[in-house]
Amino acid sequence: MRRNWLLLAWLCVAAAAAADGPVAPFAGRHLAEVIDDFRAAGVPFAYSTGLVTEDMIVTTEPAATDAVNLVREILLPYGLTLRTEAGVHLVVRLDHSVSASGEILLVIAGSDGSRPHISASPQLHEANELAAGVYQYAAVPAGPYRFSIEAHGFARLARLVVVSPGMTTVVNVALTATQPDIEMITVSASRYEISRDIAASQFLLDRRSIQSMPDLSDDPLRITQRLPGAAASGASARTHFRGGNTDEVGIMLNGQWLFDPYHIRDYQNIFSAIDSRAISGVEVYTGGFPARYGDRMSGLVLMESMDTDKPRHTEIGLSVFNTSVLTTGVEDKLKWLISARRGNLDLVIDPKLGEPSYYDVFAELAYDINPSTSVSVNALHADDRVRVILETDPAELEWVSSKTTNSQLWLQLKNRWSDSLSSSTVVSAMHYDNLRQGSTNDIDKIVATVNDDRQIQQFAIRQDWTWNSSQKHLLQWGLQGMYNDAVYDYAGEAQYFGVPAIFEGQQPAAQREARSSPHGGSFAMYVSDRWRLTGQTTLEWGLRWDDQTYTGLSDDAQISPRLNVLHALSPQTEVRLTWGRYHQSQGIQELQIEDGVTNFWPAQRSDHIIAGVRHLFSADIALRVEAFHKDMSRVRPRFENLYDPLGLIPEFQPDRVALFPQSASSSGIEISIDQTIGRFDWWASYTLSKASDRIDGRDELRSWDQRHAIQAGVTWSNEQWTASAAASMHTGWPATGLTLQQTGLDADGDPTFVLIPQSRNAERHADFASLDFRLSRTVDVRRGSLLAFIEVSNALNRRNACCRDWDLMSNSAGEEVLEHGQDYWLPLLPAIGILWEF
């Protein structure tokens, strides 16, 4: 229970305003000054100083970009508007006898008769379809609205509409039929694009939608835990995809593979080192990804930094979890973004429980050299100085400290050599330093110390090419080279007493020292060829080659063929089939030296077979069904703790076991559905799956197997409020029993015992369930806007079991019996915060 409360304590406890337009940012400026600037530019405005007084200030940044609608927008808060007479735009008072609402008449021409998907920001109620292609929005509050119009087989359109009180605004839109660019077709199954440009649904979430979800610290990696096929404890930001291990998921930001991007890495990797507000969205593959991506067996998380066309934008945030500052802007051909966060947990928890101090900084500087060439410099730095204390009693003091520095620097050069040929080149350097020290001093159980020091350096270059010769053919190829260098220095020892000392095979003491300095290269090449066979069918094949020299293994090069097929049964229904082979080498940072292993293992292999269908119903309901099967071979040996995965020094716990699977498999079916209805977005998914290892000729469930899993959520929002709720439920993860067996008598005639683990993972913990809420309110202030939120994780305070704590007790007859208590994942966890944008 103590570690459960530790997690609770740890987890709960500049600039002018941006503007679009021909002049500087508007918010905070005098109305008269803004109007006079437009008059000087030749726009015929006229006003009386009796109406537009000196004390009138532009309250919020306008959304309109043309002068007339922009001025009309900034006048509205003061009960003023424009009336055009003889070509002159006069500032007049609003006629309050006229309704404060207006009307939008959207006329869409060029569609094939099917209803397009129309979304507006701020959201509006469902439109009335007056006739084919004619949509009416009645009683619309005055102000600006951004419309997005999408239809299958047509180019997406965006329109800005400004509604004036008592007026009908007619918007004429002509859709342009087009064969979709083959480069934009998603052929692979199991791909979910989370983009800022598409209306929110369970798989289409932009940065604002990520922030509205009730997930700890607005973490962009935690949002992936709500996808079908994902398994996670809730305490860690790491995720299992479709039965794979957490280290089988690759994470990329702006073209660069991120190295261990987590905070508090030596205690559950609680947070990621990526600010959700610094990225435009998240694109996730839970399997079946194309040949361009390799050296990962289960999934990918791809992110791009946010883009802006505003001269400057700043966000300052304060919450239980962190204090953050973000600024971004553009000036001529130069764009920049800087995001910095400092963890606040050390300010809110009792120092007797530890001192969690961490921060991260991400920066990007991009420059358009010419219309066909751009370059960007990116840097990500994360720093942890963490001390965790589970027992404060000097006689049982248990603590661990972790000092981690993780710095990555990369340059990305993008070239368009012709209309058909383009390339991307990334040159990168990384330095990683982690020192873990700890001890436990419980003379009734374990006395142990550990000193684990590791340093990693990597230098890499990667180049990707794309040749888009026609609307029917796309060819991609690329290569990568990386130099790796690592230094490991490990020393630890432990003595066992009481219950830990009588585990089967347990020695009275253990001592381990190891050093290693691996170094060498890793290399990759790939080719991917995509063809549109017919108007409805697209095929993509790919081949990838990887090799590593730092492992010291000969003849371990990996060949990975891939094949994807997309067929459109109708404009509303798509079928995808995927087969592929995926390899994953052991990273130079993954040497299992803490468990006494100083050699690298051969690359693992996984074969994916995926079949999926997606159908869009007329009511904007999207249904996705996917079936998958993964065969894994050459599975890397791993170490697990049978009963307590939260131990501070896990390698010296008596329940530590080595697993040597001959193979592994995972299969299942996923059903997901989502819909947008007016101001509501809802989604739900169900997954039926099984993940197991083949060990010593028998199948054993993987420790994160969950037979049944349900995810569901709903979001409601208007101009000021956003409320969301999300539920996660799944079958309890596997558990292992323990048997007490008498072995004889000691010299004093007292019985002696041995603890023998039962069949691994033959039992299960109770089912997991968590209900999470988030409520936020946005208020316009004189300079920008303020967003305040309150969030509650595990709102029902359900006790979700994670661990078993075993002990020997005497029963009424004086006999020794074995009993166990339960430890749990996160309890009810409230958090509050505020964000100022200007």
C-alpha cells in the first residue's frame, strides 16, 4: 500500500497577442488605432469619436483576415457594427431590435449527391438540409466561424465565415473532384491519424483534443493508451500495442527517432518528455506499418511540431504536474518554437517521500531557404534528479535516486528537386547519462545496495527519397547509418532474510559486478513501391534491410518484406489487408547488465497479418473492424518480477525470474465506432485478444494479456466550456500463485519451509476499471485568454490490483500459513491547472 500512496503523492498533489492580417497583432490595441491603420492603407472606414472612444480596446484576437470583417468582429463587444453606404464603411450602433444572432446558408456545388462532412469551429448545431447541397444554420450567434468541408473523392475545403446580427450570410462552395494524391492514401491497416486539421473522433485528435482528454499531465503518449489493442497500467506513460512489449513501440518527432523520452524512468516512466502543446498531433500505427519504418515490432507514434502562421503566440501554464512556457512565431521565412516545462511534484509532496525534480526543453528553428528547400534545427533536452523513498524508518529505509540527462540535437533538410522528386535528410547526435543508486535496509527481508551507471552516445544520418511520377505510382527509398557507443558500470549486492530467504532456489546473498563498453554501427536501407491498380484498389510492397555491428553477432542481418492492399468497396467503405515481417534488434542501451547479462541477443522477429474494414454511415458514424495475428520468433529473453513490478531495486527481489520464450503470439479482433453530433463527440471500442509466450513447450500468458478490453469516451464543448469523460475497462492482468511447503525440521526441532511459485500467470487479478473526468473553462481577458481546468483520474476510486505482498503468519493453532495482501494501481487522483494564451 505504501507505494500506492507514493504514486498518489507524486501525481496529484514574452510576447504580444497573435494575429492574422496586414498589420501587427490586434488584441490589446485601441479600436480607433486599428481602424485608422486600415484607413491609412486605403480601406474607406468612417467613425465618430463619440462612438469609438479612446478607452475602447480590442479584447480578443480576431479570427477574420479581411479588413471589413475584422473590424466588424472587434466592434461587436461594444455593441457596434458596420453599415456600408456609397462605398464607405460607417461605424454605427447595433440595432437591438434586430436579433443578436444571424444565419448561415451554405451552398455546396459539385458533390456526387452524398452528404459531405461539415464541421465548424466553434461548433454549431446540426444544419438543416433545405435542398440537395443547401444547408441552413439558423440562430447562429454573431462572430467568426471556421468551416471545414470534406467529401469522399473531393479536395477538402476550408472557409472563414463571419456572422453579423440579423443578417443571412450566404457561402457558396464548389467542390473539386480529384483523384486523391497517391502519396496521401493510407494503405496500411492499423493506422490512426491524430491530426489537428480533422474533426475530433477517437482516432482523429488534434493538440486541443489531446488537452481536453482526461489524461495525466496532457501527455501525448498517454492518449495512445485509449486506442483499441492498447494495454497499460495507468501509472506509466508506456503502452503495450497488440500484445507486444512496451519497448517495441518507436517514437518519432520531426523526423527523428526519440531516445527514451520519459521522466522518472527508473520508477514506472510516469511522464513523457514531450509537451502536448508543442505538437500538432499524433499519428499512431498499432501494427502493419510500411517499410520506411523499421527496427520496431509492434507500433509507432509519429509526431510533428505545431505550425503557425501568426507573428507570435505564447502560452504559460501552471498545474499540479508542471509549470510550462511555450512561444512560437513566424517572421518572413523564419519560424521558431520553444517549449520549456518544469515538474512541480517536488513542490507539493512531503520531502520524506522523495524529491522528484525534472524538466524538459524542446526547441525548433526552421528557415525556408527558397521555395524548394527548407532547413530546421531541433533540440530536445530532458533532465531528472529524482529520489524515491518507500520506507522512512531508519531501520527499514528503502530509497533509490536517479540522475538522468538526455539530450538530442538534429538537423532536418528538406529538398524538392522537381515536381516529382523530393528528399529529406536528418543528421543527429544524442548523449544520454543515467546514474541509479539505491539501497534497502530491512533486516527482516532484504538488505541491498545498487550502483548502476550508464552512458550512451549516438551519431546518425538518415535520408529518405520520394518519387511521385504520377497519380498512379509512388516510389520511396532511403538509407540510414548510425554510430553507437555505450559504457556500463554496475555493482550491486543483497542479503535475504525471512520470507525472501525461503523462496525456492534463493541463495542467502547475491553479489554482482559488471562492466561493458559496446560500440559499433547500425545500418538500414529500404524501398517501398505503391501503385494505384484501379480507381478502387491500391497496392504497396516494400522491402527493408537492417544490420548492427555493436552486438558482436555475425550473420544477424534482417530482411523485412511488407505488403499492403487497399480496396474501396464504395465511397463509404474501405477494406485493408496487410502482411509484413518486422524485426527489432536489441538497442545498445538495452544491455541487461543489471541481471548479469553482458551479451546482446539476436534481433527478434514478428510476422503481422491484419484485415480491416472501415465504413462511414450517413449519420457521420464511423465503424472500424480489424482482425490481427502476430507470430513472434527469436523472442529476446527477459526478466520479470512475479509479484511486485513496482520494486525500487527489482533485479534483487526474490520473485525475479528469467524467461526464455521459444516464440510468442498475439491475436484478436478490434471493433471501434465514433460519431460527432452537434457539440458532442463520442467513441467506443471493444477488443477481444490473447497474448502468450511459448516457454518449455507450453503456452504462458504474457503479463499484460487482457482477454476483454473496452474503451469509451464523450466530449462536449461550446465557446467557453469543455467537458469530457473517458472509461477504461479490461480483464485483470495475469497473476501467479505461491505455495508454502514444509521441507523438514531445523536443529531446534522447528519446521523449515520453502516458497514455491505456482504455474506462472495461471491466475488473474480482479478486472480493471477506471472512469476519468475533465472540465475546463476558457475566459477572454484583456490580453489573450485564460483556460482553467479540473481533472479527476479514477474518479470512482476503484482499487485496481497490481501486486501481491506475501508474508508468513501464525494461525490459531500456531501453524505457519502463507497470506498475501494486495497493492494497487493509481487511486482517485485530482488535479487542477490554468493556461494563459496570448
